[in-house]
Amino acid sequence: MANEYDLVVLGGGTGGYVAAIRASQLGMQVAVVEKGDLGGTCLNRGCIPSKSLLRSAEVFKQTKEANEYGVETSGVTLNFTKVQERKNSIIKTLQQGVLGLMKKGKIDVYEGFGRILGPSIFSPMPGTISIEYANGDENTMLVPKNVLIATGSKPKSLPGLELDGTIVMSSDEALNMSELPSSILIVGGGVIGIEWASMLSDFGVDVTVIEYMDQILPTEDAAVAREIETELKKKGIQFIKSAKLLPKTLQKKNGVQIEAEVNNDNEIYSADRMLVSVGREAITSNLGLQNTDIVVDKGFIQTNEFYQTKESHIYAIGDVIGGMQLAHVASHEGIAAVEHMADQNPLPLEYDTIPSCIYSNPEAASVGLTEKQASDLGFDIKIGKFPFKANGKALVHGESDGFVKIIADKQTEDLLGVHMVGPHATDMISEAGLAKVLDATPWEISHSIHPHPTLSEVMGEAAMAVEGKQIHN
């Protein structure tokens, strides 16, 4: 006997459960199949736990520096066990919240591994879902009108740097360390690597970042990457760029040691632990895609602008289709996919209006084109830049490094990109995102009166600086 649904979602991560909730709101009978905990990578092994650790690291750092604010402290110590307990408590609270949302939406949740079957006695089209259970129970069959693949991604590894979960870790294992190492090598200077470098350094760990490219944060505006590197170097973090790891050099004996070619010289780097942070790969294996006409290219499921695969009743969203690989992107892709199933005529997502964030200390955030991207596309650009050091609230806050940079088209006045480094940048970027959605110009941003004293004034001043009209710098 098979259970019938309007929609079965494979994967209960941020994209999957948000899509399920929207489908329920539209009157669909919905099931979610998830082999692990609801919330997926973001809630359990990514966004939330890492930001909890980053917050603890920030508080530890600020407490040690409290004398600068006239607050005298002594004997400040870190209890990493309590740091982890707090992280786990936050995860548990949010897990319960997601379960509550599933109950509220009358969404059935199956705790198992879902695989797509080809045409069978259950359906003339591929798409029946066979659920396998870890305890060996008999498979359950679900027959949906539509399927949404939201299986997410997992950390990549590099040949020769195979993960053992203890000495050589991905971010998954690092989140569950019971104690901090005294030193660590971070292979990969992308967003995840830089967040971990910042966090661990604030916890007192000796950090070395090894990056293949000549710029950390290779996808960010060059000015942002330089500023982040400058500020993290002040913490004592060492950056090794343009580094090519040599094969078969990994050694593990009372720690880890690798060899890399840097500026035509071979150098050896050692530490207690290693974090491999070289990107993420889509989870597509064993899903039964071979039973369908779904196209996978370079590891990612191919879809149209409404996330339909070559099987028009099977959709895919989130990390499994590549793109920006951000939780908030997956959520909105899921909403758009479900609304398309329900003939709601959703608008395609405009990815150049979606902000991305880096939760290091200092924070960074961006939306739209970098300066190089805009120039390479042939735009005649003008730039406004304003520093936090000229902002009263930043000085009061005690974090005045960084800036807001606005890139505009000289011919049309269109806003092309906004990039920021500094206090609460990940919150402030939403104004820039809204400006992009509304097709605002820097002039319009500058004529929105920003309250004083606030960090947001830097956004207004940067908009004025596009025309050289900034007031306080």
C-alpha cells in the first residue's frame, strides 16, 4: 500500500522545510523525507552552530578587552564545554521549532532515506519515493504528484587530505570538537575558512590559512578581501596565498604536517589539527536519478528558472543545483518552485539582488557586482566609499575598521553593487538588498535620511560619496 501526496520533499533542510510549509499553505498534502535531523546542514552543521561559536568567541574577545570601555576585569577564562553546550541548546530549540512548524502545517515527516523509483506499478512516471529505514524496517512507498529534491551538499575533501574527523577535519567535525587545539592549519581561504580562522583566533588558537588563489575570499570584491586580511592579520592569523599543496605530504604524528609550493619554494607547515575548507559538493548519489531523465552536469542537477528538471513534475533547489549555495537562497528557491507547481505564476529569482554574508570579526557582506565584475562586463563605473572610522556610532561601538563601498553605472545611475566590511555588516546589507530590488540609485539612497547616531549612516554617506558629496570624510 502506497501513501499518496501532492508533494514529497526529499531533504528537510532550510530549503526543503520552507518549501513544504509554503506548499501546505497552498493546500497541498505534503510529506518531507529526511534521514537526519530536520533543519539540515544550516541548522545542525552549518549556519546556526557556527554562528553560535562565533558569538562566544566575540564575547570572549570583548570581555578580555573590557578595560578599553572602562570596565575592569581580571582572570577571564574560556570554558569551551559551556560554549558547546550553549550551541547545542540553540540547535535543539530550533529543531523543536521546525518540528512545531511541520505539525502546524500538517506535514508528514518520514525519518529515512528517500530514493526515486522509475515507472512502476505505483505510477506510470518516475517519481515514486521508496523510503529506506536505518533500523531495517520494510520500505515505505510514497506516490506524489510532484517531487522536490532538496538534499543539499556536503564538505569537499582534497586528494591526499582525506578526512579522519579528528586530526584532519571538515567543518562538520570541527563544530563538535570537545576541546580547542593550540594550533590549526586551515586549507582554503573562502567564506567558511575565514569564519573559522576568525573564530578560532578569537578563542586563542594559533591559526594559519593556506589558500590556493592569490586572494582570500576569491569571490568577494578585492577591497573587501584586502580589508578582511588586514584585520585578521592583526589577530595574529598567518596567510599563505598562491600555495599549491604537494601530493602525498600529509603526515599525522602528534598533529599534522603538510608541504606546499609557495613562490617556487617548498615550505612545510605544521599544527595540532587541520581544517579542510575547500567548498561543498552536491548530494546526488543514490537518489535514483538514473531512473529519470534528470540531467546532472558537473555534479549539480540542472533545472529551468522555476527549478523544474527534465522531468517536469520533479523540481530541485538549493545546494544540489549549485548557484549561490546559501540557506536563504534555497528557501526562496523552494517557495518559487512550490508556487510554480501550484500555478501561482511566481517571478524568477533575481540573484544579483540577493545579499551574501561573512560572519567573521569583522563581518563582511555584499550584494550585486564586484568592481572587477562590473568593469569586465563593460560598465563605465563610479564608486563611493566611506569608512566606519568617520562614524560616531562605530567609535562608540569600539569597532571602527572597515567601510561601505557602492558601485554605480555612470551612464544610467543604476546601483551595480554594494560591499561592506565592519560592525554589523551582515545586518546592514539588507538596506542594499532592498535598494537593488527597488532599482534604487545612490542618489535615492542618499536622500533616505539615516538616523543619527547609527551605523547605517555609513551607507548614506557612501551613497553621497558616489558623487563626491559625503559630509563627514
